Amino acid sequence: MTRTGAGFPRARFERALRADSAVASALYTGSLAAGGADAFSDIDAELALKAGCADPRARVESLCAALGPLQFGYWRDRLFTAFVGARWQRVDLRLLAERELRPGPRFAGARVVVDRDGQAVGVVAASRPEPVRLGREEAREELACAIDTQIYVALHTARGALWSAQGELAHRAQRLYALLARLRGREVFGFREAEALLDRRERALLERAWPRAAKRAELRRTARALWRLTETVRERVAEALGAEAVPQLDAHALLRALDRIHARPGGRA
């Protein structure tokens, strides 16, 4: 059975990297290098090619083929994302010029596969992860946007712009989660790591704040649930950064205003 993720056979790929004289350095990054990869992880690698390498993109694609039959692949600037093998193992290969291999957060903890002149080992040794910091002003702005969302969603729901309201609710839930994650020293993408970073109460609040349909009653329910999540995040921020990081408002007045918006005549179904 073809293995994927952390168990995907990479020996042939690594041999191909070492055998190709155009490859100055090759490093694994991401969860594979950090030791957190599992059966569902992708393979992240940085490939520094020597100056003068003819058609670097074609060279990267041919090296990728050493992982297995290429099922599908595409380029985004200098990142080649490929799916190889019978189970479509995801692979991200980033193309670098040799001169671009220098210390930086991306190489902190990287695992060196090819190092022609010892440069890669030195780069990894000198690289440090970028600390995740959350300042008071940044937290305050994010929380202010969450308050704004309540009025925005109420207006769009009352008007009949239900898909717009639903999209705003989902976006704001993600932003509030990202704010909590940064408060805990983590930079996240989407809702990744929510199971690990949130406590049971926070996960329940987030789940209730997720819109399940573009219907008026559901959007009003979700918006109120999102407000409860917002209040919890406000409390967490105040505990960690102080009351100055939390915008002050009359919450009861806000909720009364939301009810008045929904009671306005003239909304579209």
C-alpha cells in the first residue's frame, strides 16, 4: 500500500536531488522538518539551484517526478505544488536562486538534504523562528472590527443581502479565532490547529458562531452567537494585554440597536 504524509517514501527523491549537479542546496521545511508531520501532511522543500541553470522550472518538475507519477501540478510564482503517486501526495517545492539562501524564519529548524558547500547548514544554524507578537493596538483594532460586524450583518440581513451577511459572519469568526491564536503565540491559517489551541468552551462558542444557511433566522442566531464569542475574546485579550487593548462600548445599547434594525420595514426577502 502506498504510504502518504510522514511515511511517504522519499529516498528516490533525495537520491535525485543529490545526483543533480544543478541543485546547490535542498532542505525540507514545514511539519516534516519540525517533526510534527503525520499521515496527512504534505512535503515542503526548498530547492536552491545554481546560477546559470537552464530552465529552472523544468528542472524542479523533473525532480518532483522522482517522488512518483505526477498526477497534477501548477506554479504560483516560484512555488510548484504537485500531487504525486496513486494517493496524490501533496508536494510544495519552492525554487530559490543560490544567492537567496540566507538566514531567515523560513529556514529555522529546516532539515538539510543537499548542501554542496556547507552554506545550507550554516543558514539553518543561524535562522530563528519569527516570534508571534500581538500588540494592544492591533488587538483593539481587530475587536473593533468585530463590533462593526454586528451592525454590518444586521443591516445586510434586514436588507435581504443574506449571502453577504453569511460571508461576513464566517470571515469574522475566523478573524476572532486568529486573534486568540496570536494571543497564544501562534500564527494560523484559516481554522488550522483550532482543536489544539482552543479550550472546550471556546470551541463550542466558535461552532455555534458558524452560519449554517443564508436564512434570516439563522443569520440572526449566528450573529448573536458570534457576539458571545466576541465577548469571550474581549475577556481573553483584557486578561493578557490589559483593558486598554479592548474597545469599550455599551453592549446593551448595541444589542437593542440590532433588534431595531431587524424591525425596520422594507427589507427584501
